[in-house]
Amino acid sequence: MEENTNQPANSEQEEIKESVKRDAIGLFASIKLFLSGLLNIRSDTDKDQTIEDVKNDIPFKGHNAWILIFSVFVASIGLNVSSTAVVIGAMLISPLMGPIVGVGLSIAINDIDTLKRSLVNLGVMVGLSVLTATLYFAVSPLTELTPELKSRTAPTILDVFVAISGGLALIIAKSKKGTMPNAIAGVAIATALMPPLCTVGFGIAVLKVEIAIGAMYLFCINAIFIALSTFIVAKLLRFPMLRYANSAKRKRTARIASAFAIIAVIPAIWTFYITLNMSNADRDYKSFLANEIDANPNLYLRKEFYEYDDKSIKLYFDGEIAEATVSDLQNELKNYESIRDFTLKISGNKARGIEQISKANDRYIVELNRLETENEELLDKVEDLKIRLALLETQLAEAQKVAPVEVLPYNNIAKDAKIRFPDLSELGYGEVLQSNFLKVDTVKVIFPQWKFQVSDSLNDVRNKDLREWITSELKADTLLVK
């Protein structure tokens, strides 16, 4: 009985497991189908048109040559004045990537003729760019190494990643049916092929070989990885290989293309390795300075020299450095993986430390005296403003004083007015300022109050009589009745 009871339960559990398994397989299949549709580019790739477009961009003569010359001038000016916007504009109009993409694609499809044309045009392009930039910087009065120029002399691992990503984006954009000018323009800016060549010209013009070599190294990194990215994408998208009628020629061409591919890949791998090590060493060196030197309030770093090629670090401090501190710093250096084998030399100068402290003290005294002088000047200005404010307040009070009304003539006139005009109950008198917005006049005004209300016409008559009488008595030119 127990066996019969357990069999249905086990069967139900198996069915549940099978159902979950089927749902999971269906889910993974749906995700795979979604990702395949999202990332698939083969269906929208026009291989024949892409090959034709790349070949059309390889020739470097006529209009392309002049466009390159003027774009080099624009980029050189931008680098000379450290204007990023001008440099970006030059990169947008420069036709530099055509031969580089041609090299990568021709190797991928075994097209030796196209490879030769690409290499020749690439050499002409580089030579013309460097020559133009050299001529500009030779006649330019500005020979300072600006930040824009300096940033193109030392490639980093980020430059490698940009070149790889830019090359992949470029060939994918070119292979899509229809044009993608925005993507191609963006790659032209990101890969930044023009500025390094201009920097090479700067190094030659100012006779600084290290600048020219560093900039040319950066250009070679960009060019190699753009060509390598083009080669990889062309292989992944299965671009058609160029067919030769002669089998011997086909085999020879395949060997030559493979040799060029190996020649391009080996320097690319080696460059990536070297650049990655340099980037890691720079990172660890900066971390060492921040954590071990800057964080120690007892250490005053005056100068520091970091040489990756010589594997050496030299630190010069103000003040005397104890042997224990030197040993401690050398031991701490071993905790930084990329620079642990570097030679660390530390120098201190007790006299120099005292001298620096004395100079700092002198600077503080000079600064304090300057601040005290400025404070005294400000106090004098405040006192001067107080005096001027008091004077203005006095002038304002004088201006606000009201001239007294002539009481005696008014008293006599009021008495006579009461006798002459029995209906008059009150009589006011004053002087009023009146303006026509061009000038201001003082006008005498009387304010009569009558015992009895009469019509307007009769009221105007008695006011007129009163005004004429008082005008003659006061001998006033004008008199108003309100």
C-alpha cells in the first residue's frame, strides 16, 4: 500500500521538474533569440559596397590632399593656442582614416594590390601632414608646449582602447547598408589621428626629438589598432576573399596577407602590453605619493623624478630625513605591484629645511604687513564715508526746512476780509510748490470757507472778488483760490 501511495507523488514531482526544465530552456532560447536579433549585423551588411567604399577612400590626391593640408593648418593652430574646439574641427575634415582602413580590409580579403595602394597613400599622407605641420610651427611665433600638444606626446592604455573601439565602430558603420556619417565623424574625433602628426611637426620644428617620437608612437598605436579592428570585423563578417585565377598566385597572396597580419598583430600586442604596464606603473606611483608622502605631515616633498624606462624614483625633501623613514618608504614601495622593483632614492636637506621655514616665515610677515596696511586704508575710507554721510544728513535737514509764513500781513488781511465779506467763516493761507515739469514755482494760495452754500456760479463770483481783493492787498503776482 505504501508503494502505491509514493508512486503517484514521485510521478508528480518528476512532471514538475520536467516542466521547470522546459520553461528554463524556453526562456534561454527566447533570450538567445532576442540577443541574436539585437546584436546581429550580418543581415544588414553590404559587403560588396563596403569594399568599394573603402577602396574609393584610399586614393590620396587632388581634393583630399588640399583638404588634408588645410586641416593640418587648422589642427596646428588649435594645438598652438590650446583650443580643443579648433582641434575637433580639424579632425572632422581630415581624410586620414581611408588608407588605414584600406590596410586592414585588404589584409582580411587577401587583396595585395589594395594593400600596396593603401600603404603608399598612408606614407604620403603621413609625410605631407608632418611636413605641413613642421612648416607652420617653424614660422609660428608661439613655440610654447601647450597642454594640447603635451597630451599627444605620451600614449596611455586609454588611447589603445579608444583606437580599438574607434576602429571597430568605423568599419561596422561603413559596412552598414546606407551611410552613417554621424558615426564616422564621431570616430574621426575619438581616434584623434590628426593631432599626433601635428605634434610630430612641432617636435621637429623646435628640435625636440623626444616630443616627435612620442607623438609618432601615439599615431602608430592609433593606426595599427584601427587597421587591426578593421581586419577582425572583416573576418567575423566573412567578407569575400579576393579570388585569383592562378592557384600559385592565390597561395602566395594568402601568405603575404598572413605575414602582414602577423606583422600588424605582434606590434599591436606588444604595444598594448607595454602601454598597460606603463599605465599601471603611473597609477601605482601616484598612489604611492598620495598614501605614503602626502599623507605624512612630517614629510615636505620639494621635487620628485619618476623614470619608467630607468625604473627609478628620486625624491627630494626639505628637512632632514631619518634612516628609519627611508627604510620605511622603501619597504612600503614593495606593496605597489607595478613599481615594486623600482629603485627609490631619497635625499633630505636639514639646512634647506631651515631655510625654507625662514623664507616661509618671511613671506607670512610680509603678507601680514600687507593685510594690516590694507586694513588701515579701509578704516580711513570708513571714517571718510562717515564724515561725508554726516555732511549729507546736514544738507538734507537744511533742505527739508519749511520757510515760515508771513504771519503779520495775514492777520491784518484776515481781519479786513471778515469785515469786507460777512459770509466768510474761515480763511486759510499758504504757499504751495507748483511744477510744470520744466521748472518749479512757489504760488500763494487762499482757502476760504463760506457760511452758506450757493450755486457754483455765485460761488465763483465771490471767490473771484475775494481773490482780487487779497491780490491787491498782498501785492502778489499770482494767487490761487482753493
